Amino acid sequence: MEHYLKIFKALADETRLRIYLLLLKQELYVCEIVNILKIEQSRVSHCLRILKEAHLVTYRKEGTWIVYSANPKMSHNKIIEGLKKEIPIPSQDLINLHKCLKEKIRMKCKTKTGSMGYKADEFA
């Protein structure tokens, strides 16, 4: 029961739900999520931490960088299946996602140092 409560609590926040819906679509860097949702990096990091605690999100290191994705172990969970079917990604988030991919924000993150250059040790 506690596991389900963590899932519902994690997804009860609009920002966390938006992040999770994006990660169900594809894996993303923190800087990409910041760029797509137009929110502060600290807020994204906090949301990702809660999603990780609920086992909804996993990450992998790519050199010194972290790439987040929806936890594949949750893909057959009835709650997650229903979520994917019933809750669409907000249209502005989809527009921003496509813009982010087109502008290759990921590559810009890797070459920048400073506010958009998030390294693995900062979020793991």
C-alpha cells in the first residue's frame, strides 16, 4: 500500500506530473527539462528526487552527465498504463520538447559550464 501512496503523492503535483509525462515519451537531461518547462533547475531537481523516491524515474550516467527516464519496471503497472492513456502531455510542453530537440539543447548543455551545465555528481 505504501508504494502506491508514494506514486500518487509523487504524481499529485502538476510539475512532477508534467516531468513524468515527458520522461514517458523520452529520456532527458535536467537542462532539457528546465528548457521545456521554463522553470528553475532547483525545482526540477527537487521534482526528480521525489519521482526517484517513488521509483517512477531512473537515471544513467553518460560520462559526467545524467540522463533521466521513466522507470521501465513501471511500464506494466496498471496505474502508469492508465496515466499514459488518459493524460496527454500539455501541448506547450510538446512544442517546447520539439523545439529543444531541434535546437539541440542537449549538446549545448554539454558544452556550457555554469547554470545549464549539470554534472552527474550534482543530481545523483
